[in-house]
Amino acid sequence: MSVVVVLAGLGLVVLPGVAAPSAIRLRPSEWTRLNLGALGLGLLAVQVGLVLTAAPTVVRSVGFGAVADACHRLLSPIAPAAPIAGWMSAIAALALGLKASGAGRRARRRQRAARIDDWLGEHDTMPGATLVVLPSAAVVAYATPGRSPQIVLSRSLVERLSLDECAAVVRHELAHLRNRHHRALTLASAVDAALGWFPGVGASTATLRLSIERCADEEAAATPGGRDSIRRALLTTTEMMLDPVPAFGAAATLAARLEALDASPPSPRLGHRAAACAPVAGLAMVVAASLLTWVVYTHHRVIGLVGSCPV
């Protein structure tokens, strides 16, 4: 049954990319939460399935035979018996964990490194963050989280934008900080590092990044005239870009964001929400049912094993 857990986890991880054409009709905040839930639960399910499969073989290899036998009896409804499957699962679980945690650490280091020291640029305190204007000709616009969050813009970008466009960019970055989107981006990096080799995973993490930008766009557009302002700011930024990494968003998201800003804000019906959530809920139930089966089985077996357990 551990195979079912792993396969359901992989299904969850690829689902955001597959379901994007229908899920895009959700409100961006709903779409982001759905993508986050699918990717986070999917990554966790894959790791749990691999660990449960590997546990009896690994425990037996370090000399705890009795414990390994008890572990195998407890895990028998969920884990295959072949030692080779246990070792392969152990190697895969270790590699997945190391890659995911390493990518998460690197993402957090990049976020810390993006902070601007007080001596560089112009620093102005505003509600929710410090606005930093860098003396740079590059196109720069991003937010850095932390105890003292910053919104960083380049002088060249500020000079090219009108006041309302600049305010829209600031609102966009504030939305990222308010919704803690840096955590979602860290998860996307971890999933890419751990499971990026699997077909469809790259499309799912790209979908999460797009939904994050759409979420910030819609919050920035909530003021009168804000929708037009954020769209014009995006167009101006695109025209200024000489570098493949644009301000306030990934290059791959620009066309979809501009198209969405041309239309009215999404107003999904209950049927749209149900259709988008049903696949995620279904796969999550498969994972939960598989683990619940093991828990119920363990509950009935553990009392009989306690008497022979050497620890």
C-alpha cells in the first residue's frame, strides 16, 4: 500500500499543472491555496510512503532484528516485503529529503541576501515595510520578508513609472509580504529540487508561481483605477527589460498576467470551485485512507507485539 501512497503523492504534485486550465477560473487567492495544498501534501506523501517502505529493511540492517520483525509486522499492510524495495526506498527518501531541505535553505539564504543595508539607497518607512530606492539603472522591484520587511525598487524604474503605476507596484509587493508568498516560493524550489525530474512537476511549480503573481496583482488592483495602473506598470517594466529576469514576477508569467488584467476579476461559481478542488480532495483521501488502514491495523497488532519487544 505504500506504493499507493507514493503514486497518490506524485499525482498531487503534478495536478496543479494539469488542472491549470480549469483552476485558473478560481480567484487567485483560492488558486494559490489549492496549488500549495496539492504540492505540499504531495511532497509529504511521497516522502512518507518511501520512509514506511524502507523502515523494516533499514532497522534490520543496523542489527535490531527483533525490532525490525515487529516493524515489518506493523508495516506489512503498507510496505512491500522485498529487501531491495526497502533499500531503494531508503535511498530515494534520503535523496528526496536532502534535495528538498537543501533547496529550501538556499531559497531562504537568497531572500536574506536580497536585503539592502541602511547605507545603500534611499530608505523610507511606510506601513508594513520599508521602501528602498536603489541608485541603479537596472529594472528592480521585489520584496524581502523578515522582521523588517523591505520593498526594493530601482531609481530607473521609479523614474519611468507614473505615481499611480509606482503605487500599484508597491501594493503588489506589499501583497506578497502580507500573504507570505516567500514561503510558497520556497516550497516550489523544494519540489523542483526533489521531484523536478518527474514529468509534469515543472509545470506545477510554474503554475504555483503564476498563481502567486496573479494573487498579488488582484490585491494591487483592488483600488479605483488600480487594475489599469498595475497593467501599465507591467507593460512599462517589460519594455525596459534588457535582462531575462523581470521586476515583480517571472518572465513566463507576464503574458498570462496581462491577459488576466485585461479581463474582469474572476467570479467563480460553486461548480467551478468543486471541479477544481475535487481531484486534489480525491487524491488526498487516497493518501489518508491508506495511512488510516495502516493505523487501524497497527492498533490491533501493537498490543500483541509489546510483550516481545526488546525496547
